[in-house]
Amino acid sequence: MSQSEGVREINFEGKRIALIIRSEAKGEGKTLFFSNSEDGFQLALAGYPSGHRVEAHSHLSGTTAPPISQEWIFVREGECAVSLFQQDGNLIDIVELKTGDGILIYDVYHALEAVKSSEILLLKQGPFNPGSDKTRLGSQ
């Protein structure tokens, strides 16, 4: 995994639980992968100069199953705070996100608070049923 300015990894008990990509992170003319090859999401930042082309392609489906549940939160506008928790409810960290920032959350309890009015994009692995595919902290 490549690291660059504007990227922060949060680890707890020897495992990555979150990856924050700040708006100031740059691809600098190449593709930087931040996730590991075995992660459910492959997160990369690509910096392309004017005129660069990526050849037409498609991705094979059904060749792998995600090993863990992940969620990507991207703040299009506003400011949010994402809290990360242990299984027992103890707080691990609070990450403040501003316009242009994103966080990839790895299979850990989390909460989100809009510090300012916000528009966020959420990407979850699917299929996803909000009624049955979510466990609330303290309800297990």
C-alpha cells in the first residue's frame, strides 16, 4: 500500500479499522492504491494529466467474495465527525471530515454526526438490506 500526504491509517489491536483520504491528497501523475489487495474495496487515487486516457475495460464479476464488510463515506459538502468504536462500545477515535474528505471504514462499529449541514456519498457493499444487514452497538 502506498502512502502520501493527506492519507491517514487508523489501526486498533493490530488491524486496520479506517483509512482517511483528505482533500489535499494528490495522485501526482500516477495511481496510488491505499487499500490492500485482499480488501473488499480497492481504494486508489489517480492523478491524470490533461489528455490521459484509460483504455475501455470492464471488471470480472463473481471472482472473489469480500472478506469483511466495508463502507466508504465521502463528504461532498459540509463537515462531519465519524466515531469508531470497539465491540464493547468503547471509543477508539473520532475523525473530523470536511468537504472533499473521505473515510474507508473496515468492519468496525461507527457513528456519523453532521457537525455542519452536509451532503455525503455512502458506498456500502451490496446487496444491502437496512432492516437486516446492520447491527446496532449494544444490541448483539
